[in-house]
Amino acid sequence: MTAEQVRALLAERLTQWHRGDPQWRCWVIEADGGCAGIVGWRQLPMTQATAEIGFMLLPEQEGKGLALQAVRALIQQSLVPLGFVRLVALIGVDNDGSRRLLTRLGFRSVARFEHSVQLAQGWCDTEMFDLDVIARQAF
């Protein structure tokens, strides 16, 4: 993602939050004195205890461990204290870096969806991961 794309997503997602609000809560990932990407979460409607997480880095910031640190901090400092017990993440099936990150944090692959997300390059397949925060107890 370009810096402009990250800024556009932030502007779209930076609104006041209330429990039960489906809007994304996002934070900037900083590195080298600037914006490296974003990390965030949103509460899912099917239960008060489930949240979806997401993270995006600028291409030049990938592979430095920034997303791992940001997602771990997000879980420890926001989601566990708020009482979320199940986390999910949806990634592109060809996103090996995100798959490794989620697996390292204890997430497991639970489903695959064909043509489920439309991006600039067209419709993409996605893979869903989940984490039982209580069972994991690593955070």
C-alpha cells in the first residue's frame, strides 16, 4: 500500500468508538520516524466476545517484525482488557507473510473463501484464521 492509501483508510476509520460499534479502530504503526502502516480491530456482530483484527504495512516496511509487534500489542493492550475471547483475521490466500505472523501468534486457519474480496487487481480468495484468547493464554 502507498502512504496515500494508508492515510485514506485511516481517515475512513478514525471515528469515536462505542462498544458494539462495527467500525474499525486503527492505530498507526510508526518506524523510521514515519508511518509504516496500520493495525486495528472491529467488533463482529455475531457475539460481544469476538473481534476481527487487521494489519497493513507499506511494502518497504515488510519483513522487519513491525506487524508482529503491533498485533501482539493490540491483543495485549486492547483486546484482552476489553474482554474479547475470540479473534479472527482474514487474509489473501497468497499472503505468506501474514499467514506466518498469525500462525506464530497461535492463530489457526479455519476456512477458505473463493472470490470473497475485491481489490484493485480483481476478486481474490481469502483465508480466515481464528484465535481462542483464553486457551492461548500467551498474551
